[in-house]
Amino acid sequence: MSRNVTSNSFVSKYAGPTTNPNHTNCRVLTGGYFRIGDGIYVFSAWGKQSNWYKNLIACPRFAQVYVQIGLRRFHVRPEVVQDPQELKRIIHQLIRDDPEGAHTLMGWEPSRDDVESADFLLMIEKVLTLRFRERVEP
């Protein structure tokens, strides 16, 4: 598992308008991501109110979303993870595989916190979790 990396970018192209009528072309967003298992995840404390998320779903039929990690760029299909059990599993795996990333994301302290007794309900309810799956082009 790789550590949290902040030098990645998400490149989105929209055929329709974004939430800002002055921007209708390619939007480049840079942010941190987490590799958890085989997935690439982005967490947003702003939830669905964040502008980048609104732009991502502004025109889902026509959007072409790319993720670039290092020198590799690939098409992805963003999915909102909503199932509470799956979210809990993702959080547990992040804590186990990348304690430093868990500290960055949610203040996890391995010397103080215990995964079995921790209450992740607020994070599960309030934080938007997106998984990017690689799209296979026909």
C-alpha cells in the first residue's frame, strides 16, 4: 500500500456546464488520495457541497474523468460509496495499511485509538467517500 500522496491530479472534461457558468471546459483538480486495497479513494469533509464534487456530477452523461498518478493517466468512473458496512471496512483497512494516512485523514492515533472500540459513525455519515474505478474503453 502506498502512503497518502498529495502530488496527484484529477482531470475532468465536461461537455456541459459546471456549477460556474464561466467554466465549461477542462477542470484540473489537485488533491490527496488514498490507495486502499485495489481502489483509489478521495474523502471530502465538505461532503456533496464541495464545488469539485458538484462539477464532477454536473453533466455525468458527458463527463470524461481522468486520474493522473505520477506519470500514469487513466479514465475512471467515480462512485460514491454509501453502504455503511463498506465504509467501515474501508476505514479499517486504511487504519491497518496506512496509519499515517489515517492520522492525516481523521486524526487517528494508534497509541490512543482502538479500531474495535472507535466510533466511526460521524465520519461515515458526514464525509463524502469517492472510489475511482478504472474504466475500460470499448
